[in-house]
Amino acid sequence: PDSRFVGYAKANDNLFRQIHIYSLEQKKSYPVTEGRFDDRNPVFDSSGKYLYFFSSRSYRPAFFFRGRSDTDWGINYSDTTGIYAVVLTADAKSPFAAGAKNDDVANPVRIDFENINRRIVGAPVPPGNYANLRANKNRLFYLSTPSPGTNPANTLPPALRSYNFDKQEVETVIAGNVGSFQLNAGGDKIIYSGDGFGIIEAKPNQKSDDGALDLSAMKMNLEPRQEWKQIFDEAWRIERDFYYDPNLRGLDWVAIKKRYEPLLPFVAHREDLNYLIGEMVSELGTGHLLVGGGDMLNIPRTNVGLLGADLEIANGFYRFKKILRGDNSSNETRAPLAEPGILVKEGEYLLAVNDKPLRAGDEPFSFFENTVGKSVILTINDKPTDKDARKISVRPIGDEMPLRYLDWVEENRRKVSDATNGRCGYIHVPDIGGRGINEFAKGFYAQIDKRCLIIDSRWNGGGYFPSFFIELLRRQTIANYAPREGNDLRVPGAAINGPKVMIVNEYNISGGDAFAYFFQKTKIGQIVGMRTAGATIGNVGTPATIDEGQVETSALALWDTIGGQSRWVVENKGVIPDIPIDNRPDLVISGRDPQLEKAIEVIKLKLAKQVPLLARPSYKSVKIP
């Protein structure tokens, strides 16, 4: 508060952050908290008597069922963050005690570091999911959002809130979408961002449009070549400062810049700049050196409705070769031609769209421009003639990929089930993000009655660390509880105990690489397919360029202990399958999947060696002498 002390949070080896205060006069740092909790976001109050901070000290377990309502319990710790204060001097009271807070400024600021951790007090604010703590003389300000995965009905809505020291209560400053905010130096004004920007008084009961800033009339003079030069320099600095290897793999990074910088005068478009930056950063030779975006021309595109079907030409007309059935219980996989009451069969002819005749040689997609989600009249017949044709109304979709993906997965699951007499399950994991987590959960929990499992991880685009998948796949049933009626209750509640096989290919990248590596290292089972891409060095996010472009760097490198030595693994090497096999294009075109076929062959051999499952023990009769 008087420019003599700096408060900061530093992560310890346990990954919990710890609050420290650095004395500029003494050139010494003092720990304030003990490091047993995740303490962060320190901020001095204007009087110089207190240091406020967030800390995750409230562990309130919430039990939930993983994927199904049985004994597969999980524990979630949400709303763990509280607001705390450090009383900086030994003779001061808690700022949260009635009448204790005053605005007298400590001059100079004095901090008694002895036993300072014993002078940490909690604010009378319920624990929650908080961010961006700020303070003025009368209030603490912070953002409050529902915790991920919590039920919105049981949580307060997102808001900018404050704690009033005088009234000793929590107030709502702005309810709704506030992404960030900042107090001015005097502490009486707040600038916030949400749907737009605004400046308001630092007091409660403001409306989200109060103080809204109208930026529509703002103009700026832009010199593209100067901006491109700044972006180029920034991209070079991002790699220099954030790349995982401080030695930049031994490259002379200054010389690399001098090699590419002379090409800047020849850049004529923002895409040219991305290409030039991409060439420069690719000298580092590792994955996740992502370059893209920026100030590009936004070209409006016409939407084209899709029917979720393959067409073929026959007898001078188009007919339905294949109709995707989808899953109409979900809007994402709604199949226009398979909805209830839409009676269309494969082999029938599509004669007209909205009464406009469709014939072989016409571009069928042009008949569906601007029809996504709208009612379209199709003329259908089982013969290539308009006589006795019928008309149906359908609503085309804008993306068939979810339907085609579902069709492919279900066909693979059927092949595995048929080949193993229903004993083996099949899951495809497309990534280690939200979609992949959903697909894994839907496939795993629905198939815990299977004796074995094929995990198809081909084309896995990565995302998070896949440790949660590995934990579930390594599970084994420990014991069972037998109720009088119904099935046994297993512990843990969900496990597939039998053999497992993973399929990978050259398109497994990032977390998809890591998933295969962890699967292989933990000896869950064998891997079939082709060597993965070998691009595991991940990114953690870097600042956007001035025009909202993206320049990412390889910031997190995977290493392991092998043969008693620490080594970088997977990057530029990939994960080599135990059983290498390629999907030859000619075989794929003919409808075969050699990699899946080999996985089925391997799992059947393992199944043959499994011991029979044991039933419940017999009930014993008690003999009374």
C-alpha cells in the first residue's frame, strides 16, 4: 500500500499456492500462509492494515454416482474457496469483527511477521467459486460463479459481489454475465466487461447495463505492416519466453529471427503472416506450435440443409442408398429421415424438393440452400416415377458428422459383439476433451457386464491428461455385496475385469498419444494399430495477439523414468503398438477394418484363457444344538 511491500502467491511442490510478502527495503521474502491450502490472489487494503486473499480451505464433500445410479460412488469437492484476511500487526483486530474496521491509514505500514500465520481470519462469506478479489475502504469485491458440474438450481447465479464491512453482509453489485472487473485507484469506480464494457459506482445494486460504454463510434488508424511486424516480434518472444526448454533445443533463436524477418516486407495478407510465423516457430520441431486466427476477412456463408443420408443415381433419378438412423432422443444426433412418422426406406427415390423436380445431373445440395431447421417438402416414391408418389415434411440438419460418427461406432460395437458372442464391449474415444469423456462414460458404464473390452482410440485429438481413463480401465472388482433380491453390488461399482485391447493409428495426437503411452506403461493390455503421431508437448495458453490471433508454444513436455534414468518420451517418436497393422486403403474402401479385425482376434484369444466366473457362495444353514 505504500510501495514498500509486495504480496504474491507462489506454487509449492504440492502445487498449492502460498502467500508471501516481499520487503523491498529488506530485500527479503516472508511466508504468510503455511502452504497446506491453495492460497491465492493477495490484495492489500488501502489502510495498510490487512492483506486479503482467497483460499480453498472448505472441504465439503458431495457424493455422486459416476454415470449410473448404483454403488459407483464418487466424491466431488466444490465451492471450496473462502475469503480470508491477514492481520498485519499483532495489536490489530480482525477486520470482520463488529466495529473493528476503521479507515485510519497506517503510516508507515508496519508488518509483524512473527506468528503472522496465526493472525489469519475468515470472512463471514459462504464458501463458493470465487475469482478476482479487490478491496477498497468499505468493501471487498469479487466475482462469484457456480462451480463446474453443480446444479444451477442449488447455486447462486453468476455475479459481481461485495462484502460490506459496516453492514457485515454480502451484497450483489451486478447480477449476470460479468467476465472481469477492476477498481480504479481511488476505489470508488469499477470498470467491468461482460456482454460489453461499462463503468459503474463501486456500490451494490447496479444493473448490468449501467454505465455501459458505447464503443461503436470508436475509430482507429491501422497500419497493417507495422501491426504485422509487432505480431511477428511478439510470436518470436512467446517462443523465447514460454517454450518448455529454456535452451530452445540448442537453437540460436536470435539467428532464427534474422533468417525470417527479411520476408516481412513481402507479407500481403494476415494469412501470409501466419504462414511466415509458422515457418519460423516450426524450427523448434515439436508439437503444439499452433499459429492461426487474426484479423481475417469474414465471408458470410450460405447454410445447406442435410438429410443424413447417402444418395446414388439410378434410372435417371436420385435414390436413398443409406439412411442414417441416428438417435432422436438427442438433438445432436437427430436424423431427419428417421424421426417418428417419417416413413422413408433405403432404395426409395427422391423425386423433388419443395416441388422442384430433382433429376440425375442436378446438384442435389443446391436444392437445400438455407433450409437448416426449416420444413422442407420431399417427394418420395419406391419407383422412378411421379405416379403415386407421396410427399413428406422433414427438417434438414446443418451437420451430419454426429450421425455418421454414431453410425460408425455402433457398427463397430455390433461387429465386436457378434464376433465374441456378446462377451466383449467396445468404446471409441475421439479425444480427451468433453466429447471423449462423454463417449467413454456412455460406453464404459453401459458395458460393465462384459468380460473384456476393446478401446478404440484412433483419431484421438487429445485434450486433457487422460489419467481418469486409465484409473477406470485399471479397476478390478475387489468384492461383492449380495442382497436378497437382485444383482450383486460390486465394489467398486463399475469395473470391467477382463482383458483389454487398445487400437491406435497415426492420427492419435497430444492426449491421444499420452492415452496410448499410459495404457501401454500400466500394462492394461496390448495395443494394435499404427504408431501414434508423437506430439505430446502440450500448451497452456498464451496471450492473444493484438488482433486476436493465436501463437501457442510447446510448454508442457512429457518425461518418464526408464531404466533408472529420466527421459523425454513420446515426442517425435510416438507410441509403437505391440501389434503393428495398417488399414490399407483398398481394404477400407471394400468395407473392411483390419485394425479392428486384429483387435477382435487378439481379444478372442485372451477370452479363451479366462477362467469361468464364480457365482455367489451357497447359503449355510445354522444348526442349533
